[in-house]
Amino acid sequence: MATSRVLVVNNGTLSLRQLCKRFEDLGSETDTVDAASVPASVGSRYQAIVLSGTKVRAYDSGFYKPLVDLVTTAGVPVLGICGGMQIIAVAHGGRLEEGPQRVGGHEAQVDTEDPLFAYVKPTVTVFQRHTLYLQEAPEGFRTIGRSELAPVEFLRSDDGRIYGAQAHLEFRPDGAEILRGFAELYR
């Protein structure tokens, strides 16, 4: 069987190496590209796209337009992590609000019927590092995980191709198991 390839879009995360390593540990090869340099399409070269976190605000629609166009037209599974999820959500009409700063492990409740969560229990502990919170899933998406502070910890497109996680899944055991669930979607 051919090795799967994941295109990891670096939106300025501090943990790019850890994110790529998680997918490599799951048997995938990874290539990275900066958000400003994403290809117009992935063709058959990549089986998935992952958007890293970001320090830049997700509302910069002009800057992120090529990335959003790639995500919406690629035809492969997509996972947006932290700021990556926020970019996807805002592009589809989602609204972010400032909230308390969270850094470290925090619990979230997830919909274990969704294949993303095939390897975790209904309550997960995931790593958070942010102050912005998506208030509700935008049209065309649904909430599949929530926490005390974040009404949308995880979301999924109605067609099941695009996922988002407010948490940094590259850290903590539950995060790694959620990434394993994502990998099963493209292998």
C-alpha cells in the first residue's frame, strides 16, 4: 500500500514540528507550506490537508482566500487546528469572541459517534493555548465537541470532509488519538 501524504499548512504555529511528527508517527509523510504559498489544488499528491494554529487573526479574509479556496475545493479530508479551525469557521460565517486565556490541558465533551473520535472516550483532555472562541458552528457545519468555555471545541462540515479542533491536538495523549481518528479518514 502506498504511503499517504499530508499537506500541513503552517499558519505561524510554534509547534509545527510536533504536528508533523504526529502524522509521521501515524505512517504518513508530511510536506509543509506557508499559508501565503498554498497550491491552488492538491491533485492526487496529498490525501489530506491540515491547517496549523496561527497568531494572526482569522478575519484576514484577503490573506487567507487562497487557503480557504484550497480547503473548500480540495476533495480530501481537512483538519483545522486552533487558528486553522477559526480560519475555516470565519470563512463560512462563524463568529469569534474574546474569552479567558487558556493554556494547558482542559476537558471537552465529544460526540464519540463521529469517526474523528473513534479512539477516545466521551470526555477528553486536550491542550489549549488561545483566547478566541467560536460561538457556534457556521452554516454547513455542526458542533461535535464542546467545553465549559468553548461552545465549539470541535466542528465538522455537513459532508464530513472538513473538521476543526480548537485544541492543539499535537499535544497530549487524547490529542494524538483524535489525530489517529482523522488519519483513518484518509488512509
